[in-house]
Amino acid sequence: MANLTSTTPTAPPPPTARAGRREWTAMGVLMLPLLLVSMDVSVLYFAAPAISADLRPSGTQQLWIFDIYGFVLAGLLMTMGALGDRIGRRKLLLMGATAFGAASVLAAYANSAETLIAARAILGIGGATLMPSTMALLRTMFTDPGQRAKAIGLWSGVMTGGIALGSVMSGVLVEHFWWGSVFLVNLPAMLLLLVCGPWLLPESKSAHPGRFDWRSVPLSMAAVLPVVYGLKEIPSEGWHPLYVVSVTVGLLFGALFVHRQRTGAAPMIPPALLRGHGFTPALVLNLVCSFAMLGSAIFTTQYLQSVLGKAPLEAALWSLLPSVLIGVAAPVTGVIVARGAHRGYVVAAGFAISAAGYAMLILTGTDALWLALAAAGVLAAGAVVVISQLTDLAMTSAPVERAGTASSLLETSAEFGGALGMAVLGSIGTAVYRHGMPAGAPAEARETLGGALESAARLPGGTGNELLDAAREAFTGGMHAAAIAGTVILLLAALGAGVALRRVGATE
């Protein structure tokens, strides 16, 4: 445990040093908790019915069981990134792993909805320490540009694939064990990290950290949480005044947070960091990429289950196929960049590939499983290309002593982008769906595809089938409209990347 509390930073290797077996082994240890943190976003998808039967949560409690993890994670990313820069990234990582493992046990054996909600909140706190710390440590361990690009590409692939894998794993575990098993799978990885981390991972922190701005912590959370909450609720509930007010309040607190960072003596987010070569364009483009990724996910998941009629676990298994392209895109991109490809061109190409995925969704009919899966795979592969390069660019342009803060800003921009994509593209799809439904359809059927499925089940055979066909056509039309918008946005992003990154050449 002495290593856990040590505050003496280990000097990073010289800029020309190449990582060896020790560093790559350490990266493998880091990827396991990162995978689990990303999986925990979706790990309750198939465990929800069993949890409801066992703990009997109210409707509000059930929503908090699902959402509290993501909200706490998003709200604390900037705080934990800045804290890691001050107290040491390895120390914060091991502290977070301890909290994550303890919360996993608490969640697995929770005997009430309140206990499970509290455990999920602690899991979010632990996740917020793990995500920026892993990236900051990669920045410290891999100083060779080619190796760093490869490592960050693998990091991006693990993050992207973990969300899809989480839902499948939860389905398999719940089918053979009890619902608490979806949390206990976290323990071996966290234990491995706690045992091997002090030996494999170098400690690193800012040499002159300064005073920590604790007043910025509540300001950052008040800025992030209301915006993310409002944007995530708008696709399903519409532009309700509550959610518009929530987003507005978050933006107001965001303005106060920015003002404090610009005027404070020891800001949590130094303004100079945003002026780093290529850092701000990387943040903006990363937001756009996440916008496209999660904006498409709300359609493809519903398409597999509600349009094609796949059972939840079957749909989750099918959704793993696009991960094959993700696994190919990350290493191929690393090789291309290592050979000196212009970074701006690589990012622009990634956006163009994702735009092609959206264009394939435009061609998808109401019975096109393979085309939908191919579209999702192409879109995700392009996103991995973009995210890996933007992450490498941002982490390279940021000073090493601010690596945790830089990583947390990237991940926060991804949270905002994903929530915005769900809100904007989801609203487009919902509007087209409602316009495409017959005027005589039941009110709940005109609202959502799920409502149409429930209405059709109560109607006589022929009438119910006609309503289902109309709803599926309307939903597919809404998906086409959202895909057109996504294609245009990504093509503009490709053009913007070429312009914004024109002075950023090969890996620096």
C-alpha cells in the first residue's frame, strides 16, 4: 500500500525512449478497467426486469438506477482530471479502482433500490477517476509518437466497443446467474489493477500543481449535469419546458464556470491549455464525432428490436458484428499515421467514412438487417479513426503536467456531443415519425414506435398488423431523415477538419 500513498513522482522517460514490454503490459492492465467503465453504461439493459422483480423500485427510482452512473461520471470528469494532475494519476487511479470494486460489491448485493442507486453513484465517482487517469498515464508511458498513436487507437477502440459488449454480457449473465453478477465481473479487473498497478505504472503529476480550486467543482457539475440531463430526456419526452429550462440553467452555470477559469488565480482548467496547438479544434471535432455516434445508436438499436422484431439479447448479439470493423480501424489507423500521413487528412477521411455509414442508413428499408449492420460498422469505424487521432493530437498539444485535465476535457466534450446527438437527431426522427403515422392511429402509437407496438398488440390481427407496418415505415422514414442530417454534418466536419488541422501534419 506504500505505493498507493506515495507522492514522489517518477520522471517520465526521455522523449526519444521507446516503450518496451513493461509499458505494453501496463497498458493491457489499464484497458481492463477502462473496458468495464464503458460497459457499465449499458450493463443494466437486460438486468432491469430482474432488478424490478427483486427490489420493486418505483418508476423514478428505476430511472435513477439507470441514469445516476452516467450523470455522476459526466459531472466529475473535469474535477478528477485536474485532481489527478495534482496528487498523481496513479494514486488517483488506484483510489478509484478501490472505490469501483467496493461499489460493485455493494451493487451486487443491494437489498433495496436506494442502496443500488447509491452504489451506482459511487461507481460513477470511481469511473470518473479511471477514465482521465488511464489516458494521462498512456501519455506518460508512450513518448514515441508512433507507439503513442497505436496505444491511443487501442484505447479508443476499447472505449467504443465496451458499450456494445456491456449489454451482451448482462444478457448472458442474467440468463445463467442472478442480476448482481453483472457487477461482480468488475472485481477481477480491479483486483488485477490494484496488485499490478503500483509495480507497472509510473507515478506522474504536475511539478508545480498550485492550489486546487474547490469552488470550481460545484460550478462544473452545475454546468454539466443539467445540460446532459435535459439533452438526454428530450428525444423520448420531447421539448418539454422542464428540459429546456434544465439545459438553459446548465449553460448559465457554464458561463460562470468559464468566467472563473479565466479570472481565477489557480483555475481548475487553465485557459492556456485551450490555446495549445490544435487542442481546441480537437475538442470541437471530438464533440461532433460523438454527436454522430450516439445520435445513430438510438435508431439502430430500435431498428433491430422494434422494426426487425429481434429479441433484446438477439439484437445485442447482432450489434456486436460492427465491432469487427472497429477492431480493424484502430490498428490500421495507427500504421497509417506512423508512416507519416497528414493528421488533418486522416481525420477528414474518418469523418467521410462515418458519413458513408450514415448514407448507407438512408438506403435501409424495413427489412435490411445486413445493410443496417454494415452501416453501423462503417460509421463506428470512421469514428474510431477520428477519435484516436483527435485524442492523440489533444494529448500531444497539452503539457504533460496537464495530461489528466486534457483527457477529462476530451471525455466531457464527448459526453456533451453524445447527449446533443441524441437530442437533435432523435428529435428529427421523432418529428418525421409522427408526421408519417396515419391520422386515425391511436395517440400513443403516433407518439413513439414502442407505443405503436403496444397498441398493435391490443388490436385485432389485421388491424394490428396494418398499424405495425405503418409504424415501422414511419420509423424508418424518421431514421432516413436523421441519417441525411448526420451525413451533412459529418461531411461538413470532414471539410472543417481539413481546414482546422491543415497546419498539423504527421504525428508530432
